[in-house]
Amino acid sequence: MIIEKYNKRAREINSLLCVGLDADFAKIPERFLKLKFPQFEFNKWIIEETHEYASAYKPNSAFYEARGDQGIKELKMTMEYLNKNHPDIFTILDAKRADIGNTNNGYVTSIFDWMGFDAVTLHPYLGNEALLPFLERKDKVSIILCRTSNSGAGELQDLIVADPSTTLRAKPLWQIIAEQVSKNWNKNRNCMLVVGATYPEEMRKIRSIAPDMTFLVPGIGAQGGDLKSVLESGLDKEKLGLIINSSRGIIFSENPKEEAKKLYEEIRSYTVDN
């Protein structure tokens, strides 16, 4: 089971930390801009500063696509470097893909086979049938957006809608997504959910719906999510089940290694028995 790759790394180093490689070109330190491959060299430096604390890395594709073929090349170089030097660390492309099935075949080939990522983030709006090219890849992870961390998430996610499985109850859309993914889409045991740190009460409910699923948790750090609330709401019975992402708060800090260590130790203070 591919999700065990993440769990194995998390157990081995007692870490639920994911470092977001959101290499915004406008924020990369000047010393890297003088190099031939600035995003890659920046990422390589971040990886070497933080890998001892990280169970996952998550580049956001937008920061690479914005630079055209050069950015895509440097994202590919980053993945080649990770897969060669740190093959035990789980990798996620934050691409939020969604389309009809035959188009998704192209995304699957690009993200999983050419770039070599373990997982990708996906929109659920087109439904199970459209996402089958991702879901049928038993060797890869589909991470479905459920309750996102952004302040405007409730505009659609909080809509109260009829449950498709019954005419007796209506529920918020995020809850229906959690139920659909956990009960119907996760047949290959290769699904995760995106559940934002900024909504811990919803996270608690989603954990009750999907007790054994892993959540990718954005929103710690720059977005203001509270770590203690996340861990109290989201840990599973094995004190796993969370991939806690921090991007800007680590990679653009004065000392990325120290910031990664600080968050790593703070997470451990709640998850490791004394």
C-alpha cells in the first residue's frame, strides 16, 4: 500500500512534517538567482537543510509553471534529486488537477510516471468517474480536496445539500465529500483528504467519518492554523494520519533548518509519549 511509504518514514523519524517547496521566484534569495537553475538550487538547499525532520515534500506546481519550460525542468530536476538522494521521503505535487477522464490520463502520465511523484492533489467536483485514471493507480496516492484552509472555503464547501445516499438528511458539502471518498472512492486504499488546519472542528468530524485515512493539512504557519487543535482533532489511533505542511514559514525564513526543527519538535511534543 503506497500510503505505507509515508507512514514508514513518519514512524522512523517520529515526524508528521511536510515541507512545502513553494519556490516563489520573486522570493528566492539573490545568491540563487545568479545560478543556472535557481529554483532547483534553492530547493536542493532547502531539502538538505530540512530532510532530517521531513516525512514529505510538497512543491506547488504553479511556482514552476509560471516560469514556463525552465520552471518545469527545475521541478523535474528537484524530483530527480529527491528520488535519488531521499527515496524514502513521500512526495506530493500540489497541482489540484481535475478534468474529464481522458484528459486526466495525461496528467497521470506526467505527474506520476514522468515526474515521479507519489501523490497529487485533486478536485472532487467532476466526480468519481472522471478521477478514475488517478484512483485506479494503486501505486500512487490521490489526495482529494475536502475542507480547505483558505478563508473563502465556506462559499461552496459549507453549502447544505442533499446527501446522494439518502433523501432523509442534508449535510455540508465538505462532509459529503469526506463520506464519498472514504466509503466509495478509496477502494484501493490510496486516497487521502485535504483538511485545513484553520477548521479544526470540521477536522474532528472528518476524522470520525474517516478514522483510518490520512489528511494533508495546509494552513499551519502563515495562514494561522493552530497546531495543538489540529493534533487533537486529526490524529488517528496510531498517532499518525496527518501530513502537516508548512511552506513559507520554513523555506523563506532566515534559518530554514531551525524553523523545520522547531515545528518538528512542537509536533513531537504532542505525539510522542514521554
